[in-house]
Amino acid sequence: MDLSRIKSRQSSPPPLPTAGRGGAQHPEWKYLSHAELMGLKNLLFAARLIVEGAYAGRHRSPYKGSAAEFVDYREYYPGDEIRTIDWKAFARTDRYFVKLFERETDMACHVVVDRSASMGYGGKAFNAFFPTKEISKLDYASYLAAAIAYLLVKQGDRVGLTLFDEKITANIPAGSTFPHLYGILNLLERQKPGRKTSVARALHDVFALHKRRGMLILISDLLDDPVSVFQSLDMFRHRRFEVVLFHVLHRYELTLPPLDSVNFIDAENGEVLTARPEDIGTSYERELRAYLDAMAAGARARGIEYNLVSTAMPYAAALQKYLLHRGAR
Amino acid sequence: MGGWTLAWTNAALAIGAWAVAAPFIVHMMTRRTPRTLVFPTLQFLKRAHASQSRLFRMRDIILLIVRTAFITLLLLAFLKPVLRARAMTDAGQQQQAAIIVVDSSLSMQYNAGGVTPYARAQRVVSDLLDHIPSSAATNVIFASASAKPSLATPGSSAAPLLRDVQASAPTLERGDIGAAIDEAVNQLDAFPNHARTIYLVSDFQRTNWAAAPFGAIPDDVKLVFSPVGEASASNAAITNVMLRPRSPVVSEMIEIVCSVANYGPSAIDITVTLEMDRIGEVPAQTPESVDTLQRQIRLAPASSGSVSFRLRATDTGSFEGHLRIPDDNLSADNDRFFVFDVQNQIDVLLVSDATREAQSSGYFVLRALDPFALDTGTPHASTVRARECRARDLDLPSAQPQVLVLDGAGPLPTRSAEQIAAYLADGGAMVYFLSDVLDKSNLDAIASASKTTFSLPFTLTSMINHRALGSESASWTNANFEEPVLRRFRDGRDVANLLFYQYFGTERVQGRGQVFARYGDGNFALGKGALGAGSILLCNFSAARDASDIATRPAFIPLIHEMIKSMRPQEGAVSRAIAGEAASGSVPASASATGVQFFAPSGKTVSANTDRRGERLSVILSEVDEQGFYRVMEGSHHLGSLPVNVDARESDLLALSNHELEQLAASPKRKMAAASGRDAIEALMDGVPIWPYLLLGAMCVLGCEQALLLMLKK
């Protein structure tokens, strides 16, 4: 394997946007701004360790006993295992490269993102009430999905993306290339909040798309009947999918926004309720907490990874939290 | 009474009423229009909202109400409202005129517990004068037997009124409430444009006030009743004295009947004591002292009864009698004074123009009455002393007889008819022998002259002359021998044989008088009628020989005497003069009638008008204010006495309630109020301040607001 091959490989992915909302060169690729990428790069070491460590040796390959075959080099990133550094390549090039091995079996990760109307909470309309800009749940979920997809692609894993509201609205099958990643990011970029939520139905549809076991990462506000949702997730568990739930709620959904009298309009059915947040805040939080506890308990009972994420939480922190938790397993 | 209304003593601060709107303004300013926010799901919001209490959801409105109430109560407190009797409002800037009528009648002397109603009345009047504005025209009228104003016209100075009230005392007189009210109205008539008020301070005795002429008070005059009487008063009193017979003669048994009343809630035993200055012979079987007699009587609650003292008149002359019962809280009505004369004979006056004619009825009647009447020089022991005069010479006021007999009287002049009518109305007795058509016109003349109803048992039609009719005579076929005049002839034989030739046809007047005897042809022979307090015995027959043969019968003289005796007043009140009114009477006149003096019971000299008529001296005391005997003296010689007593109606202390007074005095536009006691007067005049309660209410509301906020916070 000569270095030219390494160089060409290095140049295969197109320059990632560094301008945009976070400074990405291509504004449309806002989810992978340079700053965010830098942040992601900070997570890569831990993420890569955890994911690779979790995946490597854990993949249940139906082809047991087969050794991994060397297929390529890639540049060394801090955090990569030292033993994978090709010292010969270093001697030749004065640069660190690691060897890439073909996995006998690769586990696809299916990122399922909820783009129903309720995920639009916290967007432009919301920002009219507050001096600081708030991020919508959909945006947050998209950030999170993008970060996960990037990490996975960078790790050489296959990742697919499915978007849904009351049914599947878009699906990108799992892939591991950067063009594939770009497609995922492009899809995420274009998303606007959709219609009513039907998580259970959407999961049913997603289940039909993915026959082989893999990882299911569901990023949603889960505003659906918990029993139905868990019943749908049970199908994935039965097929031995590894399920991770990112329960995304806006910070002004976990606590009511600090407003006076508000006409609350249900995002999905248009129902109206007039109330004062300060009057019903405590009772609301109590009701919501009971629901969240029920969701966590249901997930825990099924061995489903459950992560409650607030839009106030930096998404990298949310991901790191998940990765660290996974690293502990 | 009359209701209450709110008045504002600090109305100028009403300019601060805008502050009441402050909570509302703040509420509107701080209220935010609900902002519209699309929320992911309402399921948790709905549950949270449902768990909110209704109170919590309405808290803004509730707090707004509470805060507005606080401001309002505070503002109202600063306006210093007072509750004022409706009768006392609307004087405003108007000049005021006030008359205070103070009841100074006998009942105001009632003394239970050391304080009399009059003493309370004096305090009430003092309080009223304190509160009536100094610019008001004010006067005080004392209501006794007459209305006595303190000032001739209302004035603006209360000092002389206060002095008069403090110096005044209750009288022994009955309160003439009508006169007092009339005087008050007359005095207020001089102030037509003023806010006029009459304050009535009294114990509001039912006997005085039930007929008070409230209707004479103009509707725009406010009435304020100030009861000062006892809540429950008990009293015993001597209410009347009757003498039976009214004019006793020597050796006759006299019965003195004393009426006693118990105006109290419980039965009482009363000892009635009689004192006489000249007492007759006491019946042998009674052990009482000659000077003082006593009787016991037990009276149930709110009842009256009588006791009798029987005496025999052993001497002629005037006698003073003094009845008394033990003193109680109202002592003035525990005494009764009376005077009566014991005559030596029954005095009969025969009015006839024919006594000198033999065979005339008058002649026979006079001889039957008093055989010695025509012979004045001969002393006689007859029980009847008959005098005679002609119709035109009749002069009753000079010497009223016990019985007046008309027989063969000529046409009565108007003056004579008036005298007879007045005599009868005052309780006189008359026997009229009807024998001539002149008698019909005389009866008509008396009826015309009388001011009261002349009630005769039958009317006269035409004269019936049996001889002319060929039927000889008629007899009495039907007689009521239970009547006193005929009782003696119970066996009927004596009167059944009397023959009557000439008499009037008669027609019965149903429901009037009584008939005692009837002729065989159905015409009435004897009947009794009335005029005022007096009575008339109508004899439809004549003693003249050509009219009947009764003058020749043995029954004639006893019949005439029984007529006289039965017609003599059997009983009569002997104490008519009332304190506060004029007292009149007659006493035996001395030969000279000069040097006569008149003394009140206290011994002070009083003046009187006199008029000598024959052997009697008429005495008129224009105003008597003491109770007891007003004595007529000529030197040391006691000519006679005029008894003066308190009015028995003052003894019943039952009072009208405020409600009853309101009903009596009510008229559509009249304003009334009631207040007794200093506090009530102040409340009435100044109003009851209620601003402290409003302030307290405001503090309570503030506390409620804080409690509400704490509760809502939780």
C-alpha cells in the first residue's frame, strides 16, 4: 500500500463547511460548522474509543472466527489506539497513519428523527417572546442527529437517517461514506416541522425497512402514548436491535416559559388553553415529571438507553453523556 | 320608627372618590392580553390547569374586588358617615324651628326607684336643647290641663327654656295633649319655611294620647317621640266616689261607694279608709270608730272594684269626706275628697200656673206633696218641702230642687225651657203631669232647648175624653210593679181602682225610655224618659177632678210621694271638680255674704267669683291646682267646701308603644322618630357614627387580601 493511496484517500472527502451558522464555509451545512466540528473533534476521541470499543469485538458476526483484513490507511487522530499506528508509514512520511481493517460484519445505525409539529417548538415564533434566540427541538434533534451521523461515518460505521411525523417522510438507508453523510446532512438541513406525531406508527414503518439487527437511535419528543411507543420499540428489541432514545424537550417545555397570560395552542391539534404559566407551572412540572419518570422506567425495564435531553444542554454534552454512559457498559 | 338614613358629615372628601378606581386602573394597566404560543402538547397543561382551584383561577377578579372594597371602605370612613333617623335628615342648610312638648300631667310624678318620668323628661329636654342648633327657633310647651308655653313665641336662646324646664314640676292635672299640640302647631305656623320639628316628651299614657290630634299637625312637621315612662308601672287608685242617694235627707241611710282600681300586674289587697268631719250614726252592729271607717278589698290584676260605707245621716249640713288608700308610687290618686249635703227635706219645686185654683191638678199635687206648702209661716216636719212657682217665673239656677214637678204649667218661655233642659241635662229629675195641649208644646220647647237627645218613651197624640166619648172612664190594666214608683202598690188594688177620664192618646217610641203602666185601651199612663243625665217621669193623667178621681183616693198621696222619691237621683258622683280646671259649687250663703274668703287645701288664699242666689252662694274657682278641699270661710265660720281631685284617667299608666304611636301619628309624608335616653337622643340628633366600623371593615378587608395572597401563593 503506497502513500499516494493514502493521500488520495485523504482528499476523498470534500472540504467540510466551516462557515455557516457556526462559521461553516457552506451555510447550508450549518450543522457541521467549524466550531461545532471542533467540538465534535473533541468528542471524537472519547466517542471513537467508546463506539469502536463498543462495536469492536461486540459485533455479533454470523461469521465467527474470521480475522479482520487490512484495507486502508487514514490519518491519525488523537485518541486512536497507538497500536494501530503504522510505524512504517511514519518512517516514510513523518506523519502518523493508522491502519483500517475491514470488518466482517458492520452494524448499521439507524437514526430516526421526529420532525412532527411538536418538534417545531422553540423556533422563530418562540423567539418573538424572548430576547435571546432559542433553538427549536427539531433543530436540536437535527444537530444531534448530524453529530451522531458524523461520528459514525468518521468511525467508518454505516448510518442511515429516517424522518417521520405521523408516518415516515424521508429515509436514507445506512451508508458509511462522506457523500452519504452529506446527503444525510442535506436532508436534515431542509427539514421543517411536519404534521401530527405518531411515533409508534413511524417505528412500525421503520421496523419494516430494517431487517438486520443494528442500532436504532430515536431522537424525538416522544409525545405519544408511551405504551404504544414501547410496544413498537419492543419489536426492535426482539430483533436484537440496540435502541437508544434521545428524549428531546425544549427547556421551556420542561418548565413553562416565563410569560404572563398565554393562549397555549396545541401544535398538532390546534386546541387552545389560556393560562398563566406562573400559576400552573408547579402542577405542570409535576405532571410532566410523572410522564418522564414513566418513560425512563419503561425504557429501563426494556434495557433501552434513555437520555432526557434539554435544548438548553449543549448537544455535544448530550452526546458525550451518552457516549460516556455507553463506554461504561 | 321612621327608619334610618345615611348622612355624610365630611362630604367634602368625596372628591377622593376617584381613588376607588385605582385598583381597577392598576388592574387594567397590569393586565396582559394573553399571548399566543404554539405549544407541543396541551395534555400536561390541561391536567395542571384542571388541578387549579376555581378560586385560584379567579384570583385576579377576587383581588380586584377585595382591593376595591378596601379603598371604598377607607374612603367611606373618611367621609364620616352617620346613621341618622330619617326624620332628622334633610334639614341641611334650612333654618330650623323646634317645639318641645313636655308632658307635665299627674302620671309624670310616678316614682319608682327614685326617678320620676318627669325627671327623665327634664334630662331629655336638656339633651334636646343641647343638640338643637343655636340658630333654631325653639320653645317648650308644658302640657297639663292647659298648654303653657315657656315663651310667647319661639326664640333662638335655649337658656331661658332650660331654666324653665329645670324649675318646672309635674302637676296634679290631666294632660290636655290636644291643646298642647294645637299650641305647638300654632307657634310653628310662624315659621313656614323652616325645617320644623315637634319633640314630644311624655310617658305616652294611653288614656291621654290615644285620641291625640296628630292629624292637626302639618305633614312637613317632623315628630320625635321621646318616651320617658316606666317600662312597666303598677298603680292603685281611687277612681270615683258615689253617694246613694245623691242628696240624702236627715235620718236617711247613706251609702258611700268608693271605686278602686288596680293598674298593676298582680293582685293586691287594699285597705280603704274613710274620714268624715261630721259623721252620722254608725249602724249598731258595726264596731268601727265614728271618725274613721275602713274596708278591705282584694283586686285582681288590671281590675277595679268598689267598697261601700253605710252611714246614717243624723244631722243636716255639709260634710267633708276623705277616702284614701295606702300610698304607692303615684300617691296623688290615693286620695279622694268629696262633699255632700244632708238636707232636712226633699226639695221639690212645682211649676204650675194653677195651684191656687181649687180642683186643679196642681193644687192637689201640691197638697199631696206638702200640705203646709202654701202656709210658709208654719214649720213642718214633712219629708218633702214643696215650693211652687209659675212657668214664667221659673228660676232654676238660683235654687235647684231635687225634683221638678210640672203640672198645669202655662206655656214655658224660652228661658224657662232652657233652664229646665239644662237642669235635666245636669242630672235633674222632673215629673210632668200631662193634662193640656200646652204640655205637648212645653215638651217640644224643652226638646228644642236641649243640646242632648230628649228621649221620651211615647209621643202624645190627641186628648181622649172618655166622658165625652160616653165610656165613663179608664183604669190602669197593665202596670209594672217592680218599678220603684209602683213597688209600694204591688198588690195592685190601690191603683187598679183609680179612674181616669181624660188623658192623651199615645204612641210608643221603640227603644226609648220605659213605660210602667197602661190603660185598658192600650194608651200609656206612666213612663220614664231621659234628657242628658236627667230623667223625666211622664204621667199621662191629671189629678184634676174632671180628669180623674185619683186626688180623692187614698193611694194618691203615697203615689205622689213615691214618684218624688223614685225620681230623686239615687246616686251621683260627689267629686267632680278636677285639678287644673275650674271648680264650681254652691255653699249656703250667709246673711251678709261679705267678708267671704276662699282657701286652697294648702291654706293659701285664692280668688273666686261668686253669685248669690237666694240662700245659696254660687262659687266659681277659675283654676284649681291643688287637691283637697277649697274652703269657703266667712271669718272663722266654715260656709262650705269645694272638693278638688285628680283626674282618675291619669291613674291608668298603661302607655302606648312606639309602634302604636307611629300608627296613630302616621301620615304619608310625615317623618317620625323615637328616642329615649341620652344615648338615643345623641344618636337621633347627631346620628350614630359608623365610620369606625367602616375603618374596621377596611382593615379586615386588608387582612383578607393578605390571607388570600398567602393562600394563592401556596
